[in-house]
Amino acid sequence: MQGNEQLRPVHAFAQGLVEAGVCHVCISPGSRSTPLTIVLSRHPQLHTWLLLDERSAGFFALGLAKQTRTGVALVCTSGTAAGNYLPAVMEAAAARVPLIVLTADRPPELYDTGANQTGDQLKLYGSYAKWFTQMPVPENTPQLFAQAKDTASRAVMKAMAPPAGPVQVNWPFREPLLPPLAEQPKESNFSTTDELFSVTQPTRAFWGKVVLSDEEIHRLAAMLQKSRAGVLVCGPQDSPGLASAVTELAAVWGVPLLADPLSQLRGGGSPIEAQLQTTYDLWLRNATLRESLRPDLILRLGRVPTSKFLGLWLAEVTASQVVVDDGQAWHDPFFRVTGRVFADPEDTCHRLAQCLSQASATVSVGDGPQARGEWLQSWTEIQKISAHSMSAGVKAASGIFEGRIFTELFNVLPSRSTLFVGNSMPVRDLDAFWPNRVSGPTRILANRGLSGIDGVVSSALGACGGRTDPLVLVIGDVSFYHDLGGLMAATRHHLHCLIVLVHNDGGGIFYGLPQATQPDTFGFFRTSHGLDFQSAVEMYGGQYQHPKNWQEFRGAVQQGLAQDTWTVVQVDTDAQASTDIRQSIAAQVAVALGVTRS
């Protein structure tokens, strides 16, 4: 069948995406998106992923973009299909993940006519999209061919430019919807050679980092140098170079570094292991310990830390707090920040380290360096004692304690692997019980932009699709239930993934929250469901393991990692018992540190 010649600009758009660096396109089926689906799926330089459910597709693309650190395109048909992308778009906006959302639409003459599957898709995602553009109904003209290619490049560049995020391109199409086979227009369609050249010349983008002037760097370095009790806090972040830059600064400044599990600083072999703090979530639960540590300067990087208790400490201390961020984000829910650095964090840390190194080689300012040595030593002792006490408490815990899942994984995961962690309790247990790994880099990811429990399975599988090394997802049962449909991608695309399903029959996190004191309404939070997931896993083609003890758990994990398929390892736990154990371990840590009251 002869294709619609008016749809030739779609070919130009596809080429523009490729030239701007897009390699992956996630496509959900639908009729109105036919031109985009056919053209993009036929492009030899694009890897296309077919995902039946738009909600799962959005989160799959999110995980894929996180893992590859590139812009990933999404394609869907008109109507409610586009609305199903909203949760993933919201998360991408908060987490700074580049998505290029291509929503197909009916032509403008069908708006407000009662036409089927037609709704207002203009700026559908509101402020969550960095940029929106409405494409013209395609026509086979030189101008629209050039406009389509240029818009594709612009969309990718907008999505990738710091701070990264999602963009929406809304494409209205008139029938017939089958595009022509040819990928390039005929020269006879253009009046001059210049017009043809203008649409075939690749578009290139160049952008630089926002950096502080030398004067500003020296002013900031002087603040750090004068500090007697400084602290570095690195929250969730995924820049490949920032972790090493923060480590360099911590070493030269000589202060404790509180490393969020999503900071990529607990991933392996840190040269400043003595300065790295990984157990703070346990001992900062104690008010006496929080009060005893009074810094005079806190330098924060990355997003707001995962730990509730670290956040509580940051809200309580009266020290100066300086936040470094290149996207002008206001990472301050504690309302304690006294200084903001809107510049590239990696460059800032590296240049601050250089300044401090030069200063220490010439002259010390006051007694800051000596005092910092004593300050750091106190933190080092706290880390050493609390880590030992925590490890002993985990091993002594009876039954299947949820926090032990991470200490067990710590010992069996390959050094080059990705750990994807669900929200609610898993990421909090990760924070409390995952120490610094010394055997090699392990990348740790999570959807902590808006911290939803939806779409986590799909995001992890998307991250799995972007690599060949092992990926392990740890997820709670309610979150798993939310995204059961996402499992189809694992079988359809032959993904090698291990899913550790923490099954406590509901929202176990609420046992540690005030809602647990209200028995008449607690069921609305606990949400016990009584589901057995084995049949669902097998329906989607996965392997299922159900270990009853830690020895069986280790065997199931190792077997799952060795198989060339995907496996769910279900671990049944008691939410109330795990809550009690967390509290008991925190109390044991406090006692080990010489504190007897909370």
C-alpha cells in the first residue's frame, strides 16, 4: 500500500533524534501514533522497545534513561494513553532524567467535536515538562521537513541540558496514517540545493558548565578552611564524576562525609574509608547523640538525603549550611540553608580541594586544621563502633529480619552490578544496613525524585535493559503489586534480572509511624492483601524461588544471578517484628556509643 506522502517530515524527525544522540525508543501500541511507530521502529540506528502499557512504558524509559544517562524517547497514541505517562514524567522532572515524550494527537479540526479518543493534550504535563511544542500537521514541504528535524534536535537538547528532565512533543496526524517507505525526500520536492542542504545537515549542540569565578571559589574555600567542625553531606545523585570529586574534597578538607546510599559513594573501595559515614541513620535516631555533634559548617551536595533522622539533625543544628546545585534547585525542606552555590558540583568540589590543598601547603588559618583532626577522629570512632554494633545486632536478630536482606546481598552481589531499590522500607533499610563496599563499584539506583511506590518494577527493568551486567531489584509487596504488568517486559525483551520481593503482606512501614497507634483505622494504612505472587510471576514467564532461611536465600540469589532469565526471590517477613528489631538495633548502637537515653 502506498504511504501518505504528507508524512515525510516524520522521517526527518526520526533522523533528528538520532543525530541528537537518542538510541532508545519505548513504543506502546495505538493507531494514531502509526507514523511515529513505523518510522522510528524501521530506523536502523534506533533500538525500539515494545511495551503494551503506557504507565509501565513511562517508567521503563525512566529506568533506561537513568542507566544509560541518555535521552530516551516515548511514543504513544492519543487520548488517555498520553495521560498514563504522567507519573513517570513527574518522577523524571524531580529526579532530572531526560525523557522525550512523543504524544500522537488528532488534528486540530477534530478538537471539541466529540471525535473519538480526542482530548486536550497541549501542555498535558504542565510544569513537569521542561519544554513543550505543538507540531504542525505534517505536510511534504521543505519547510516542514526542516522544522521537524530541527524540533527533534531541540527536544533532545532541551531534555539533556542541565538540569535534565522530560519534554513533550505533541504530533497531530491526519489519515491516512501509513508513512511512505522512503527515508529521504526526493530532490525534486525542493526548489533549490540550499533548501535540501538545510534539512540534511546534522545539528550539533555544545553547552558548558556553570562554574564559579576564581574569586568566588577562594571565598568559599576560606569558609571551609576556617571551619573547626565541618561536615560534608552528599545526598542522592548519579553524576559519574561527582563521587570522586566529593571524595577528593573530603580528603583535603579532613572532615566526615555522610554518604547517602544513593550518592554512589558507598559503591566501592573509597580511599577515605575512615572518613566515610554509613551508619548515621541508626545513631542519629538518638536525640542525645544528635545534640552532642555540633558542626560549625555543613556543605551539602546532591538531593535531600534519604534518611529521616539525618534530615532531623540538619533541621536541628544551628551551623551554617551551604548547598551546591547546578540546577538552582531549592533543596532545603529544613529551612536551614544559609548559602547557595548555583554552579557545577563536580567542578566546585575539585577546585575547592585544590584551593584547600594549596592553603595547607603554605599557611594554616588559626587552629582550624588541628581542631578538624580531633573532630574527624570523634566521627571515625562513632562510625567504627556503630558499624560493629549494627553488624552484631543484624546477625543476632531472630527469624527473617528485613534489614538483613541488604547485608546478605552485600556479601553475594558481583562487584560490577546495579542494585535498584524500591521506596518505602527497602530504601530506608538500605540506608541503615548497607555499608561501604570495598570490592568494586556497585551502582545503586532508586526512584527518589518523588519517591512513589508505583512503576518501580518497570524502572528497574528499564535500567536492566541498558546494561549487560547483573541487576538486582529489592522491592516491597505493595509496590510489586502496583506494577505487576511491568513484568511482561522482562520476558518480552529477554532481560536478566533478579527481583527480591520483600513480602510482609502490606505496608509494613506504617508499623513504625504514628498511624499504628490508631487500631480502628490502621487497616487503611497497613493494607493487608493476602496475595500469593507465585502464579503471577509464572504467568509472565519468570522463575520463582521462596527461601525459608538465610542459607536458602543466599542460594536462591546466587542461582538467580547465574541464570540467563529473570527470577523472583520472595522473602516472607513479619513487619511488626522487623520494626521492633530496627528499634532494638538502634538502641544497641546508642548503648555501644555510651548513651543510655534517647
